[in-house]
Amino acid sequence: MSQNNKTNSKRHYEVTYKDLPLHCPTPDMSVWNSHPRVYLPIEETGKAKCPYCGAEYTLIGWDPDHSAH
């Protein structure tokens, strides 16, 4: 993730293959005011939405064939 989000106030995040496996809250987020960690299956569609907070994630450079990763 490109920027720290210590307040967990963003609603959309762009992540890379380097950030996988993806979970919310991410390591860049503050944990003192967060929900339990949940892993998000973003690899299949290139997008995921957290069931707890509604944050949406987009996988940059998503490869539907997964051949490059």
C-alpha cells in the first residue's frame, strides 16, 4: 500500500501482489480502532470488499490467468 492510513478513514485502497495475502485491516492501518483481521480473496477477481468495514480493495496489475505471479 502506498500510504499509511493511521485513521482507517479511506474507503478504497489499491494494493499490489506484494501486499498478498490481503487482509483488512492492513499493516498500514491503526489497529486500536479496527475490527478483527479478515483475509480477503482478491486474487480471483482483482477486487475485494471487507465484510466488516466496507473498505474496497483493487489489485493493481491484476492478472486473470495468474500466470505472471
